[in-house]
Amino acid sequence: MEAPLNFSYIKAKLATAGLKSTHQRIVIYNALLTSGHHPTAEELYALVKPGNPSISLGTIYKTLEAFVDGNLIRRVLTTDGLMRYDARTDTHSHIYCVNTQEIVDFSDPELHQWIEDYFRHKNIHNLKIREISLQISAEKINPAERIVVE
């Protein structure tokens, strides 16, 4: 886990989402931001529990749902039904590696524009696209190597 972020930044983000800056929320959000990947609730629990022995897994789940509701984070569902969490809320997509369970972020504005144009040209009525989130499932050819997206 990376070094903690500026707590003023975290408190401001929580306030923007309409959430009080409790110690538990700050610790959980910081762990998610600095984890460097798309952790499960259980993985976040393992990260924060040593420094916060009174925290429960239930608190982690409730806090993550509050963060999702406040648009601070997003859920990422894997093909095996495992729920992971993403602190990146900008427009981006994911590649999910089925044999290593690794999730890698990738941004491609051209691809997202192409998808928006596709739906616009199809004249789909009664729907307004709010967000495009693409997840590609793949299998890593050499599991020993890190996934690289260019």
C-alpha cells in the first residue's frame, strides 16, 4: 500500500459526496485510493484492520456502498461474480484477466466516442446514455508477466 494521501483532500472529497469525515471513512477511502488495484471489501478489510482493530467487515461494506452512492468510487463486477471497487471515477474501461483475476484500467477516448456515435446512429429511443463502461475479459498468455496497456 502506498503512503497515505493528504487528509484534507480526503475530507474534501467526502464532503463533496455529502458524507461526514469519520475516522473509519477516511481510513477506508485512503486504503482504497492507495491500494494500487481494484480491491474487494475483504482485501480492504485486511489492509485497514491492523491499524484499526475495532473496524468490522460490515463497516467496510456499508462504507463502500456509501462511497458508491456518493459517486466517490465505482463497483467493478468480475466474470466470476466477485465485487471489486475502483477509486477512479473518470471515464475509463477495464480489462479483466480471468486466469489471474487482475483488473487493469485503460482509457481510450476514441473508443468511447465510437460507442456513443454507434448508439446515436442506431436511433435507440427512450434511453439517454449516462455512462459507458466497457469491461473486456481476457486470459493472460504468460501469467508471470504484468499486463501492459498502451
